[in-house]
Amino acid sequence: MVTRRLVALAGTAGVVALGAWILPAPAVAATGGGLCQLAGNAAFSPGLSTTSQNFTYSFSGALSGCQSSDATAPQSGTVEAGVTRTVSYNWTYTDSTGTHSGTSSATYQEPVPTGSGSCATSSTSGISIATWSDGTSTVVSYSTTGVAAAVDLSGSVVPSATLTLVSYTGPTQAPPASTYTVTTTRWSGDSAAGALTFQPPDPTQCSSGGVTSALISGGIGLGSAT
């Protein structure tokens, strides 16, 4: 059945500016009949080219102008996938000189999205994390398929995402936890859909060296089933 609050997407699919092409990306947005605008950046490794290949990518961007029939829905936030996140943690340990304690920072790696394809066609899957202006979070598991200037994205809100420890600034005697969990606290169980426009700084990179970064913009939405 069609989702009750699934929103109409911004008209980016099939209407692409010169030198731009549609590629997969994480999609999350305000529910209750709402829509968010997204502006951000994506990075690919290795760079996308005219030859199909496996790749990984990361993404981060701002969500703004969110409109919803839910009066409690936040109007802005951020969304990211495959980047690192730094958090504070408290530590304590005891040695021959006494008990020591303090607060340090730890850096954790988010799950890195993977894909296969080229500048012309691609398919990907991954986990994206939205952090809303009211402090709530939404974790989305998504997959995409794209052909030429159009991409189909489907996904769902999942309970949590597990990040792995990369580095920390605290004492070696009291390391932080080896994993860090981001938990969904808004719009659990909803479905996601989206179409976004990616624009590389130089479209000729597709045939010369590969596209390693691109701007992203468009409208993205999320809704719940009836």
C-alpha cells in the first residue's frame, strides 16, 4: 500500500543542469507530509569514471526548509554517511600514584556505503544518519539504482547504527568503548525515498581521472505506512 506520509520529491529527476548527473545518496526528511531541501558534498573512492567498477563513498550535508504536517517536526538538521564522528567520553583508572580521571574525545567510523557502476549507471547501499535540530536522530538503511539522469532510492528507518573506534585522545590505561551506537529517536519504522542531483566540479573528470567529489542538492522525503 502507498505510504500514508510519503512525500512528493523535488523535481530533480530527469531535469538536470548541464554537466550534472543523478547518483545515489542517503535520503531522510521530515515526515507527516513534509519535505526537506538538502545541500552537501559527496566523496568517491576510487573516482567514478566511464568504466564500471566497485567504489565506496561518504557524504555529509545540511537539511533545511523542512515542512511537515507534524507540528513537532524539526525544520532543519544534518545528514551524513561514511564519515567519522568524534564524541566525548569519561575515563578513570588507578595506578601506583593513585586514581586518575578525566574527559577525552574518541573518533568513530560510521558504516561506509558501497556501490558499483560508473558516471552513467550505478547501484549502491549504505546507512545514513540524520541529526535533527531538536537533538533527535534518524538512522536509515537504503539502496539505490540509477540509470543516466534518474535514480530510484528505497529505504527504511532502522533502530540504530554501530560505529567502530578509530582513535582517541585519552590515556592508554582507560580506552573508550570499541564501538559507538547511534539510536533512532525520531520516526522509527518509516520508509524513505529520494532523488537528488549530483554535480561534479568538472564533468570531464568522468573520462579523465575520475570524479572524486561532487556537490549534492535536491528534495528528500520520508513517510510511514498506513
